Amino acid sequence: MGTMWVEVVTPERKVVGRECTMVSVRALDGEIGILPGHIPLVTVIVPGVLRIKDEQGEQRIALSAGFLEVGADHKVIILAETAELSSEIDVERARRAKTRAEERLAQKGNPEIDFVRNEMALRKAIARIRAVDRDE
């Protein structure tokens, strides 16, 4: 199996730039996997866990919404609002954020609650937890 180049970029920094054998990420219509030689593609990604695999194992990154592009050169570029390496995540803080978002979402009918914003907060918290805790 060959390798390909993957880059993960946010407005603040380049989070990852390296060779890998597979990239797996959550798109609007479900989980997609990219292998070396994949055809060109542009898709929207949703908050979730990016998995970058190589012969040594798997690197996990919590992503917010963004875009994934596989270029004609088979290079994979992921542009996201935020991207956090599992080693950077405070999992207890993410669990508290998940609980807060769930509590707010349970208050259906409350005009002071922004349900879309809380749904996104919940998805980001879940992605952070899953990036760290493989059992989640």
C-alpha cells in the first residue's frame, strides 16, 4: 500500500502535515475513508474525529465543521474552524461542556436557548471526548 500527504489547517495554524496510509473523517452524509490514489473530491465535514493512519498506528484529532479536498495530486487537505490533537484536549472540560449542552437542549420551547448553537457545542464536545477516549 502506498502513502499520501495529509494536511490539517485551521485559521490559527497548520495542525498536521505528514505522510499517511489512510484518512477517515465524518462528512455530511456519513463517515468517509480516503486511501492513496483516491479520485479528486471536495466535501463538507461535520464535527467529529479525524483518524490519520499509518504503519505505526492511528492519530486522532477532534475537528469542527470544515472542508476536505483530495486534489488531483492525491494530497488531502482538511480546512477546519478548529482542530485539536488528542494530547491537547482537556477531556473533563469536554465532558462538562457536553453536559451543559445536553441540559440546554432538554429545555425545548425556551426562547432564550439557541438550539443550533447548543447542538454544535454538543457535537464538538462529543468529538473531543471521542478523540481522547477510544471507548466512547
